[in-house]
Amino acid sequence: MRQVRLAVFEVPYEEGPLASVRYTRYGNDEMAEAVKQVDYWEEDAMDTEVYFALKNGIDATVYTSHNMDLFPNISRVAQ
């Protein structure tokens, strides 16, 4: 079974979404099957959707200017 990956990049920016998240789903052959990028403007939506993606075996790469402590579900998974 493949290990699910979470990458977080805290980058400074003043305007734009709360976060941009790139989701990647892999097939049984370890090749990427689908990639989707979502811009989030609401904390709860991002925290919940990234958490469930990780719990369902989908990798997530997060780009945000906010501290990850703002997202308790993701922070719990990252530990």
C-alpha cells in the first residue's frame, strides 16, 4: 500500500485565495491518474476537504500564506 503524502508550502502573499491545493490520485501502478487544483477562500472547507482527501489515499500539496495551525484537521494528520 502506498503512503499518502502531504506537502505544505507557507509562502508570503497579500492577495489571492486562502490556499491553493493540488490533489493527486494514483493508480495501482503508482502512476498519477488524476490531478486537480482547487483555490480555497474559506478555512473550514479547505480543512475538511484536504483532511478527507488524505484519509482516502489522495495526496495533497498546499500553498498558503497562513500558518497551518489555522487548519486543525490537516495539522492532526500531518503529525
